[in-house]
Amino acid sequence: MSTIKNLTCKEKILKHLEFEYLTLAWLSKKTGVPYPTLYSIFTENRIPLTQDRLNLINDACKTKFKLDTPVKTTA
């Protein structure tokens, strides 16, 4: 029996781009977000994906991705 992994919002966006044969360079041109910023968000995980940038991505890709909700832990 295989387990189903829940994908993060960023992983879903990357899968969508791959499925549509689109690149981060294309996304940069469509959104106006600099390529190095997108690279840092999706590849290096150095910059968080903000709601404003996600809105631009959704508009460009005609998608409805939502930011991940943080998991609350109890100590």
C-alpha cells in the first residue's frame, strides 16, 4: 500500500508549471516578479511565498492555489 503525500502550495505550482510545459522564466515575465526572486522561492526555499505573489501567480496561470495553513502544535 502506497502513502499519499500532501503537496505544499509551492510543490503544486511547480507541478502545474511542469504539466503545462511552463518555466519560472515564463512565470517571471507574466507576473512581473523577478526571476531570481521566483528561483529563491521555489528552488532555494530562501524567500517565503506571500499572498501577493501567489495572487500574481494565480492570475498568470489561471489557477486557484491557496497558501498552506500552518500546522498548530501543542507543547
